[in-house]
Amino acid sequence: MLCMIYRSSKRDQTYLYVEKRDDFSAVPDELLKSFGQPQFSMVINLATRTKLAGADIEKVREALSSQGYYLQLPPPPESLLKLHLNNKPE
């Protein structure tokens, strides 16, 4: 299964996976508006991979099959307060 990956022009570290190049027909209009102009990044073959760098490959495959796209969001920012409290000496 080939997959096209596009990066967002509006949101850093946000990617959109679709099955066909430049075919965003399955992607909701509101999502495309907030995503911005999709910028082509790469093509990958999901059939020959066992994992992806920033996404769960099974979730990507499932989303592509069921809804026709997958949206990869950046990891949540690390809470410095939480990190500080967890490393606090007792």
C-alpha cells in the first residue's frame, strides 16, 4: 500500500497521509483549512515497513482504509512543571 505524506504549511510537525498523490477528496474541508496548503513530503510503502518515525503504522493503515486519510499531530509539549515535580528530591 503506497502512501503519500504531506506536511502542513500552517502547523509545525503536522502531517497528512493519503493514498493518492494530490487527492484530498476524503479529507474534511475544515481540516484542510486548518492544515493549510499541503506540501508534498514523501511516498512510502506501508506494506514493506514495520514502523514509522512519528506515527503508529497500524493506526495509519487502519485510518487510510476506513476514512481515506490519517492526520499526524506533533507530540504534546512537555510540561516543565510536571518534570520538575517528578525530579524533586524527597
